[in-house]
Amino acid sequence: MNDERKPSVVDRALRIFAEVRAGEGINVVILALNVFILLTAYSMMKPLRSGLILVERGPEFTAYMSAAMAFILIPVIAGYGKLADRFPRRRLINVVTLFFAGCCLAFFLAGSAGVQIGIVFFVWIGIFSAMILAQFWGFANDLYTNEEGERLFPVVQIGGAAGAVVGSAVVGEMIAPFGLYLPMLFAGALLVLSLLLTNWVDRRERLRTEATIDPKLSTAASPAATGEFRMDTGEFKNLREALKEALEREARGESPVEEPTAERRREVPETESTTGAFALVFQTRYLLYIAILILLLNWVNTNGQSLLYFLITDTAEKAVGAGTAGGLDAGQYIGTFYAGFEKWVNIAGLVIQLFVVSRVMKYFGVHIAIMILPLIALGSYALIAVYPVLTYVRWAKTAENSTDYSLQNTVQHALFLPTTREQKYKAKQVTDSFSKRAGDTLAALTVFVVVNFLGTNIRFFALVNIVLVLVWSAVAYRIGREYKELVRTGRPPA
């Protein structure tokens, strides 16, 4: 047991930020470094996306392409679910991450050759950012119990917050001298590096939690999307072994010493599943609530992003026309603006992650923490509705996004702690990927209505968001109640 061991230097150092117990520090640091690398790669590519698509197609088009991602994700998530049904978690993560790394190389080569990649890159990075992070957090959820995850996820997410800061800062310095394509190649190399850490922590955690499990039934061999609640849970392991012994004795024509009852047979988790990812969500109320929450969150966030797109595009065109852009073209001006914007968002997010998130989760709980971002968003869009100018929009979005990237991200991932392994790997792709892009689709419809009927009315965007935030708050409250009940009973959602 961890509490019987002497805490290491790493364990003690991490206690500045959260309650880390003896023996937990090294693996938490590996996970934090892993998500640091992933967020560095994503944050480097995010401003490139904005620079490419806004110059090639304009701000209105970005909303419509965001909508297209939701439809593209339907077969992508279905295919991911099939892989999760067949591959153990380590192989699944390796295959998917190497695919995305290969795409980075392809975009670098195509862009350097003069091919217009703005549209494809915009759609790809939207899918990449949702799927690769959902996969990482599904893996992290698979490693820890409810209690462990609530304590340790704030520390892991520190790596993500720091990576977002570093990525946006680095790319801001690279755009002017190297252009918009070389950073893509660098980001692809980071994805490959992240796999080394994934394989390392996977091996360490299996040694820690699965030493007494039959290797054929461990996470090294079992498909990622099994029906297991947790691989090292003694109750489920004993039930499975009892059933296995009874079936073997029956096959030999012997009477079992104690044959499991029909009720106990039903409790034994399935090792294989044919349930689709979308079916898992629609069949489970708790997961459906999470999907709706993420849809609303991203509908609100993308509406806010559209506000910023319209304002910064207009500002960039005026600056270039007036000769006050410092020699940059419109794409570089926008890319530099977003690099600076994301840098300050991520710095604020890092501070919140370091000193606020673990305290909020420890003293108030997940059910309270999930209500904080909607309240901040409500205040932000009320301010924008009154003062719809670039300075106020920028700082309102900074407050909203920094809380989203830190507290909300940590809490959102913690919601999957009381779920089964199948739900972690398959349903999480639906909630974190499809629901996110479905929210973007509804935001695209909002842009269409505003642009075609209201003439880019910034105040209307803000008023729509105020209404959506009120609905979002109600859903968040219900999820918080459900989470408390799941943790109390110690059973996964059904």
C-alpha cells in the first residue's frame, strides 16, 4: 500500500500543489510530462490554423468548417471504437498517435510545396485536438480509482497547462522567421516523443496494480474497451476467477465446488464488447448529460471565438492597410495576435491549475467545481453585451478560456473516474470529440443567422450565449448530483 511507504522527494515536492501520497509521485510526473508534450504540440498548431484559414477563407467560413467536423467525426469515432474493441490500450494509443504525427509531416510537405492546406488543416486539427486529448484522459482514468483521480488529476493537468503556455510562446517566436509550416513538423516530432512516456507509465502502472492478475486478463492483453470497471478491483477479479473455475470443472464433467449464482454471473464484467460508442452514451443517462454539457460549453465558446475572429480580422485588415502592422501580412498579424492571446490565456490557466484547482476539488468537490466556469462565462458575456469592443472581448475570453483550460478541463476528465473501461475509451471519444464539434455546428448556425440577418451583430452573439449559459448551468448541476451518487455507491453508471 502507498501509505505504508516512505514518501520520496518527488512525492513531497508535489504536495505543494495537491495531496500526493507515498509512491505516487513518479507516475504522476510522467503523466504530467506526457500531457505537457501533447498540449505543447497542439498549442503550437492552434495559431497556425487561425492564420491559414482566416487569410484563405475569412472568419465566417471557419464557423462552417467547424460544423463539418461533427459529421466527419461520426465515422472516425466509430472506427476508433472498433480499434478499442480489438487493441490493448498501449497499442491503441501508439497506432492513433503515430497516425496524427504522420499527418503533421504531410501538412509540412504540402504547405512548403505551395499547396493551400488551410481548410484541411483546420478540420484536421479540430479532430486531432479532441481525439488525442480524449484518448490521453481515457488512459489516465484507466490508471486511477475515483479517490486517486480526484487527488492526482490536478497535478497531471499542471503539465497540460504548462504545455499550453510553452507551445503558444514558442510558436509566437517561430512564425515571423520561419513561417506557418515548420512548426507543424516540430509538433509532429513531439507527438512521437509522447509515446515513449505513454509506454513507460503504462508498464509502471501495470506492475503496480496488476501484479496478481493473469497476464492474459491484464490491460497488456485485454482490449482497451472491455466491460471492466477497474482491472485490479478485487471483487470483480474474484468473481471472474470463480466463474472461470466453475466453467472449467463443468467442461471436465465435475461438479463445481461453489458454482456462481445467476446474479453473480451477471456481475462479472465482460472482456469484449460490441456496443458502439454512440450507443453507450445514449443508453447511459450520466454519459448523456456529460455529452450535453460539452455541447453547450463549446457552443458558447465557439460563439465567443467568432466574436474575436470578426473583430481581429477587421483590425488586421485596417492595420495592414494603414501600414501599422510592422511589416506583417494579414495572416502573420492574426497569427501573432493569437499567439499572444493564447499565451496570456495559458499563463492564467497555469496559475489557476497550480494553486487553485486541487484546493477547489478537495474542499468543495467535483459537484461544485463544475459550476464555476458557467458562472464566469455568464459574467463575461454580460460584459461583452454592454461593451462589444476588442479589448473587452479579449480579456473576457481570457478569463473564460483560462478557467476552461484549467479547472473545467480537470473536472470534466474526473467525471469519467466512476465509469467502466469501455466507457472511458469509447464513450469519452463521443463526449469529448463529437459533442464538442456538435456544439461547433450549432455555433456555425448561429454565425449564419447573425451574418445573414443581423449584419455581424456582436451584441446578439453575447445575448445568445447568456441564454445558453443558463441552460449549461442547469445541466452542470444535475451532473454534479449524479457524480456524487456514483462515488457514494462505488458502482459505474448504467
